[in-house]
Amino acid sequence: MNQDKAGFFDAQVEADWAASEYGQAERPKLARLLSSGELAPGQHVLEPGCGTGRLSSELAAAVGPGGRLVALDISRAMVEACRRRVAGMSWVRVEQAALEEFPAPPDSFHRIICHQVFPHFDDQPAALERLAGLLVPGGVLLVVHFMPSAVINDTHRKAGTVVEKDLLPPPGEMRAMMAAAGLLVETLVDDQLGYLLKARLPAPAAG
């Protein structure tokens, strides 16, 4: 676990971007995320980098009590805030853990939602291999931000902190990393609603 980054996000737990409820401007972005993710009741979902749980509560509602949501974050303060937000949702598990260190068997999740976290993976190709291994065949991975990639990268570069080199790769590099991990990119949009990449782990051909 990157302790420097964990400390950075501990200090951000009450920042507006981390703690505020979704407003009207974010609702279309959230709707696109939920639709693209093909989320449905009963699914098992992994959310690395859950933050304070703003999205966690929406994902939990989408899969319902018959489903399962596992939310991870390296920041203890973020995890505590997320647990408060999803209190009463018994089908949600919130853990302080880095993706790379989280113990889970292969084929554990129907959906993996990386919201506002992908740039912060220290080794992005290795993170993608790990994510692909956790998906069931036919499962979907989303990489989502509610801002365009240029804004995200510019914000991180100007931060002057441990996140200043945490960037979203350009489209060609991103597609190549996904392919190397065995994931097929179905959608990549970068527009006024933000950045959304949807990739699927192909199911084995019927034989």
C-alpha cells in the first residue's frame, strides 16, 4: 500500500469533490455510468478506490440485497466515511486495502467500477491484469471520471503532491493495456460528461 497516497487522501476526506452528495449536474454522468455498466440486481460488484462512498451507495442500490458490493480504499478516513454512508446495507463490504493486496479468488465479480481511481494505480498494467483476473467471463470493467481526461490530468499535474504524476493514459495506450490484460474495449468516450471506458472480459467460445 502506498502510504504517502493514503495520507494524501486521508486529508481530502472532507473536500467538496470527495464528500458532497451528487448534484443535478452530476446526475446525467451517473446515469451514463450505471447504464454503461449494465448493473442489475443480484450482481457481485467491486469498487476499488471507493472514497467516501458517494458512488458506493448508488452501486449498492443497483445490485440490491440479493447482490454484493465490495468497496476498497487505501485511505482509512475514506473507508470510515464510506462505511457510514452505506450503514444498513448488509450486502456491502468496505475494506481498507490496495487492489493489489486484496485477497479474492478469480472470477469473483460480474462488474468492476473504477471511478476516479485509475490514474492513482502505481502500476497500471499490473492493476489491469489483476482486475481482469477478478472478472467472471463476460464481465464488465468501467474506468470512469466525471471530468474529461484533459482536466483530470491537468489537475493532477498542477497538484504538486504525490498525485502529480497520476495520469490517465492517451486512448491508444489505454487500449493496448486493456488488450494486454485480455480485455476488449467496447466504448471509450471523453466528452462533456467526462471520461468513460467500458471493457469486457470475453467469454470462452462455445466448443
